[in-house]
Amino acid sequence: MTATDWTTDVEGTGRYAEVNGINLYYETHGAGQPLILLHGGLGSGEMFGPVLPALAARHQVIAVDLQGHGRTADVDRPLDLRTMADDIAALIDHLGLDRPHLVGYSLGGGVALRAAVAHPEKLGRLVAASAHVRSDAVYPEMRAQQGQVSGAAAEFMTDTPMYQLYQRVAPRPEDFPRLLDKIGALMAEDFDLTEEVGDLRVPTLIVAADADMAPPSHYVEVFRLLDGGLRDGGWTNEGRPKGGHALAILPGLTHYNIFTSPLFAAVTLAFLDEPAG
């Protein structure tokens, strides 16, 4: 990746919302049925710049900067996916949105899944991209790397797009080591959402790259939890998952470029705009 990979010329309307004890930044693009977009760790809504025009051509895209990321200043609480999911639920209420769709990548995908578990009545459809549901699903060498993430690594990251984005937009650029400490602590936590995901009541699209942070088999496993991949779909879709769930493994991509791929935008829009039933 180059230093310009996490920048964008796409302009939206940026505002702050005081919700759930945090001053949450969000940017609005386009018009239509609302779609809340959640970025990956150490990024911001700007990460989606290459696909924003396609998404905003058919939806009102609300790109949020999560706690401590982008233009949202950190607060005195750990980075916890459940708390950040509550932030999104509070934002939905604050904006008066009627069951918006929720699309999240990586960290944002984890937040999106937990929002669907805790607040299903607030959501339309869910797209969770590159978001594993068990901590042990990640390749062992990646877990080892994650275990080394801390504020001490900040000085070695000055040439990375995540560092340069943070320095450009964060309210307190000096907080970057603190963000690394919190991200490292979050990634070190063991979790297993198998039971909760199996009970999801929000129609969900599981998306992954064919060379993601976890193997494709893990995302197939998640699809099976959602009643998918258990039988033939049938001539009239009668055998498809009962909850309206779907799976997309995108070819030729990785965890680090899936969020800018036209394929990601295409499968997201195809799923979100599919007629109910």
C-alpha cells in the first residue's frame, strides 16, 4: 500500500453526533435508503473512497468514524465491539433512521455483527466483510503479529497509510500510540460468537476475500451457522437459507484490499437491493 491508498477525493457532508458518551463523526454521501458504513481498524470512513461513488449512487451512505479512529476522538473506555455497536444503535436513534442497512469491514464488520445481535429491530440488512466470528479462526502467524501491536510500534509506522491518515484527520494526532495500545488489547481478547451468529434475525451477507485473514472455510462455517450450504437451493430458491442470508467469497483479493474492490461494492449492492422474500 502507498501513502495515498487511504485518502479520497470523494466529498460528503461531515457532522458530529453526541451519542452514548462519545462525539461520533459521520459523513453523508448520496441519497436513498440509508446505509451505515463501518471501516476497519486504524482507518476511517475514507478507506472506502474508491467504492463510495457506487454505493452512494443507490443509497444514502453514512460513513462513521468509530471510537478513537479518524475524526472521532477517543474517550476514557476500552475499545469494545459491543460498546461500539451500542454507539451505532444510538446514532440510528439520533438520526431518526428507519431500519438502515449496516455494512462493516474487519473491525467494522465485528461491530456490525454485534449490532445485529444486540439491536436487530433497528436494522434492515447486514453485510459483514472480512469479519471472523471466532478469535482462533485467524491464521496463527497473524495472531502472533496481532499480539505485538502496541503503542511502542508507533515510531515504526510513520510510512504507513493508517499512520498518515490519522495524523491528517485526528482531533489529537498525538493519540496514535494510545489507539495502538487499545487495538492491541482488543485483538488479544479471545471470543466466540458462534451461538449468537446462529441466532441472527437480520438478513446477513458474509463476505470474504479468497486470501483473507482467516481461511475461506471459516466463512463457509459462518454461512452454515446461518442455515446456508446445507442443501440444494432449488429452482425457485426454496432451499436457500431461511433467514435470507448469503455468502460471497471474492476472488483475487486479500484482507487488505477487499474494501476498495468493485467486487465488494457489487455484491453489497446486489444483496442490499434484492427484493424482500
